[in-house]
Amino acid sequence: MEICRMYSVKHIWGLLALSGYLVACQPGTGADGTDPEMEAIMHGAWSEERLEENPYLTAGDKTYIVGKQDGNFPDMGGHTPGEMGGVWNQRIKLLDGFWVRMGDEAGNTHWLERAERYTSYPFGSGFGYAPLFDNTLRVERFQFCPSGRNGVVVTYTLENLTDAERTFTFDFVAKTDLLPVWSSDQIGLTDGEDALRWDAEGSFFEAKDGKNDWYAAWGADRPADTYRMDASTYVATQGLGKSGSASYTLTLPAQGRTEIAFAIAGSTTGAEEAQRSFRDILTYRDALLDAERERYAAVVRRGRIDIPDKRLQEVYNWCKINTEWLVADLEGVGRFQGAGAIEYPWLFGCDNSYTLQGVVASGDPALAKRTLRVIREMSERANGNGRILHEMAFNAFVSNKGNTQETAHFIVAVWDVFRWTGDRAFLDEMYPSMKKGIDFLLGEMDTNVNMFPEGYGIMEVRGLNAELIDVAVYTQQALEAMSRIAALMDEESLSENYAGKAVLLKEKINDSFWDEEEGVYCDFYGTREQALKTTQGAIEQIRQTEYKDPEDGRRHLSAYEAIYDRFEKYPAGTQRGWLTNKNWVISTPMETGIAPRERAIAQLDKVRSAHCGEYGPYLSAVERDRMMTIATGVQAVAECAYGRVNEAMWYVNRIADTFGRVLPGSICEMMPDYGCPAQAWTLYGMAVPLIRYVYGIQPDAHEKRVTFSPCLPEGWDRIAIHDLPIGDNMISYEVERTEKGLVITLSATDPGWHYEATNGELRIRE
């Protein structure tokens, strides 16, 4: 498959004028050898609405930029209040932002602000501004964060709309804010006042934090005419930074264009390193941009799907791109999958246990393995007892050592990645930590020795610190995985031990967590007193929450108070399953397929009819006011696990319905339009239902075997997938519905593998 023509920075101008993500396209190459689908993706997704309200992300694996889609940099974000925007170099923030003021020959001036169009490209961000100076000058801005580099590139393209030569002044204003990433105060890193200097020989600014060896350097691709050391009257952002302005003279021929490019770089090791990064990025910016375009084209090409629903196909492609946006390469730690921008771009155990199942199914096993290695290593440093971390910011500090379910879920994710890769060295490396994880779950975290590990799970609700459904279910799945892994390690007695516990725990979950009267699984198992404490925790959390609509708070409070009153009527010491919150994780027994079919169907139907909002399951069916892509994705997988692919696609399409609501080309974590505007684990709800169940691909790469069990949704008569890596093999695979049933046509790069189909006729191309 050929990719689209590569564009240099100067061609971005033309791309901005093209239509956005609704471009209709068909797979395959056109008459000129280009690929229409790839062209459409590379042309980007754009918006012209609510630009002053909506955030954007320009992503890189070492740097990133966050601002508003109108091109401005107001104080924004919550983790470090007001400081989550700007230009970041992972461990440190470099700039609060940058701004441009222009002047013409007559002395008129304009600030370049309030862009009228924002465009998300896979490889960067574009801003289109209204014509300036009585509609005589058009300006566009394009920026990207080159991979592996500690800096960013910002390019402005100016177009003279008149028939006469024009000369303009171009003032580039930047405000530093060299400060550490969130949670750094817990390891003794504090922000100092910045100092600013102008390097006359190199014609660039350099800034240093007053307490730390943190540096920023920035400048243009040409010498400045003048500079100003204090431009504080131009900007009004918070912090201990300093602002500076450099002025350039730009002459444009009649009806002509010109460009001016800037690089912004940083370092935590010294001024010389910041300067070197600045110079290199500026010098090689065109080659770096071409490399970014090719990198994202490769992301789209691998594991590329072809389905009848072209809108869903497009969203799937962008979900892979969104996930790639959040990849980080942290010095001293390694390369890993981040969670969500703008508030959670760093490492999470829980998020990755979902995300990486989608990552490996959609064709990036190397990233999945690298991320799991980083999680294992950083968890070992922080805990040392098999417990898997919850959160590690870009300062490599583990601020939350781990909720209980994350240890079990990590084991499940490792096993899934091993099945796709067959990488025995990877499994050998992970195995000791996984054994420690089981011991942690069924030892330290099971104080009453009933096989239900205790502690917080996915739902971080105050008071919900008990024997939770998601913790129990993922522990059961971890035991199943470990029984198979121990057998591979020739530890037969341990394998049998794990297998026996997996069977027993499955029975106990189905016996103890099922609420026959409600017809659903419970949030947790425990005593009446624990149920009252948990419900009281929810009540206290509601009372301390500020709601946009106070009526929502009153409604939630009333619901939990009614639950509390009902629980109070039980005799003291009553032990059973309790529905305190009706959280979405009560569907994990269906997601994993351990619920008996009759019971599973009953709950699946009830969730759809009584626990769902417009976009899928409520996070809490008691509160009934928030929905999340991961909850909807898990519900889709749960439907698939019982062969209900049409019902599953309803949930998948609810995720797709929220595409582009805030950030063009992306999906918010909170459905439909709030929370992080880019969230990695959304890929779980896209890739796992499609690849694992619709395409029916079940790999066992360590045995050089793949089983195909396709299940096509109603109205889909043909699907295909291309260039999907499984182990050291690469498959392309097509399923077609015929009068006689499904026909599966397979081609693979390694003829030595064993393939079988449990649903349809398998034909293998030689």
C-alpha cells in the first residue's frame, strides 16, 4: 500500500483549506497512486466552533503543547491549578505560552489572536486566522513536536493578498514558567523565579529557573532586529516566569507568501543541552516533520481495517492516532503509553491494563511490551511486593502505589500481550513479578482468607474500600492466566494450584456477588456495617461536591440516603453482596465471560434498559449522570463475550458518536464532551470488540497458532484487515458472508503456522 504524498511545512497552508474529518473515502489507491483514506486522515480534522473554550493537544513523546483552539494560552487545568497548559518538556514546563503582534508600514498593529479555524493533524496542529490589516494579510500557524527531541517547532505562514509588495514587523512574545510536573513537591522539587537573558550572537532567548538546573531556549530561523527583555505588559499569566519579545521584519512580494519558523527547546541538565536542542530542531525541522508524517502513516497502516461502516472505520483510525499522541519516552524510565491529556498524560497501571489490550490487537506489540516493562520496573521500585502502581507522573515519582485490582489486571494484560507476541523472553522477565502479584492479592490483601482481595478498585469512590467485584473478577482472570503461564514454565504443581483457585474463585464470585432480587452482580461483598460505611462515604462525597445544577446533588443525596435506610434494616453482621453504587464494573463478570449465560443475558439486558444513558452505562446507575468511554467499551466487550455482536456494536457506535465533540479527531474520556479531550483507553472499546470478536482473531503466538471465530454484525457482508502482526508473523484476512455461510480468506508471511476457523470456511492464499 502506498502512502500519500509527503508535505513539507510550506504545504501545510494548502491542507488547512481542505475539508475536515467528514471526507468520504474508499480504501485502496487512486489512479495517481495515492491512498484516499490516508490522504483524508493526513489532511486532518478541523473545527470552527467554541475555539476559545475548547483545549487542544499538540503531541510529542518528549514535549507537548496545550492551549485553546483559538491559539491562545490562558491559565488552565486542575492538577497544578492554572498551569497544565503551555509548552511542556515532560518533567518541566517551559513556557506559559507564546503570542504574536504584527505591525504594517502605516503603524497599525494587530495581535494574532482568536483563530477562526483549528485543525488537528495526526502530526501537529494548525490555526487559521482572519485576514488582518483591512483584509490584506492572511496568517496561518502550524506547530509540531518532533519525536525524540526536547523541543517544538512553530511556523507562521504569511500571505500578501494585495498586488503590491508589503513589509510587516513580527514580534514573537514568549513567557517562561519553568516549573516541575505535578506531585514534584512530594520529592522536594519546588519552583523558583526564572531569569531571562538574550544571546546576541545566536539571536535567541534563554531562561533558567532560580532554584534548579532547568532551562528553556527559543528563537527564530533568522536574526532578530530588536529584542525586549521585559514584555510583561503583553501577557498576564500566573507564575514566576519572565517574558521577552523579539522583533523581525518580513517583506512579502505582491500576492506572495513567506514563512518564519521558531524552535522552543528545554533541558533539565544544563544550558548547553537546551541550546543544542534548539539549534538542531530549527535546522532539521523539515526532515523532522516528514518523519512525523511517516510515523503516523505507519500507525494507520498497521492492523488496518476495512469495514462497511466507513464512519466507524475513520474513528477507529483516529483512535489509534489518539493513543499514539499519548506515548511518552521519559529519560531514565523508558518508553510507555500515557493515559490522557491534558490532566493525566503520564503513566497509569489501571488505564494501561485496558489500553494495551487494544494497542496489541491493533498492531503495536512493541509499545505494549515496553509499557508493561516500565510498569513492572517502576512498581518494583515503589513497592517491591508485587503490587502494581496506579499513577506515576513524569518526575518518575509514584504518587499512588496502586489500587488492588491493578495488580490482577496487570497480569491479565501481560498474558494477553504474550498471546499476541509469543515473546518468551518477555514472559520470563515478567513472571517473577506476576507470582509476587498473586501472593500480594491472596496474601497481604486477603486478610480474612476468603479469596476476595480487599481494597480500592477501579471506582475511586470514598468509602468503597472493600471486597470489590472488579478486584475479585480480575483476580480470577489472573489466576487463570497464571495457571497457563506456570505450565509453560514447567511448574506443574503451581499451575494446578492456580487453576484450582481460579475455578473456586469463579464459583465464589457467582455465589456471593449475585443479587437475585436485583438481577445483577453487586458492587462488593461484605458486612452490613461495611455497606453502611460505604454508603455514608458516597453521601459525604456528594455533600462536598459542587454541582453545576444543585438539583443533581439533592437527587444523588436522596438516592443514597434511601439506600442507607434500607441497609440499616438488615441485622447486625449480615454478610452478603451489596449494591451500594451500581457502578459500571458490575459488568466485569460478563466482560470476562465467567458469568453463567442465563444470568449474563439478564444483566446485559437490564444494563441496557435501566443503567444506560445516551452514550452507554452510567458510571453509577444510582447517580445516573456521568458516562465514560471505558465503561461503554467494557459493556461492548461484555456483549461480545456472549455472542451478542449487534448489541455490542450499539455501544461501540455510542463511543463513535462522541468523536470530535471537543478536540477535532479525538474522543473525550467523559462522554460526550468533557474530561480529558484525548484518552488512551478509549482504544479498548474500539479495538477489542472489533478485532477479538467481530474479526474473531484469537492468537496463541507462542504455539504459532491462530483461531478465527468471526461474527459479523447485521448488515455487514464483508470485512478485511491488513498487515496485522502476530508474533513474528504478519497476516491479512478477509471475511465474506455468502449464502453457504462465512468464507475466510487468509494470507500470512509465515507458512509454518497453524490456522483454524470455528465459524466459517477457511481458505489460505499460497
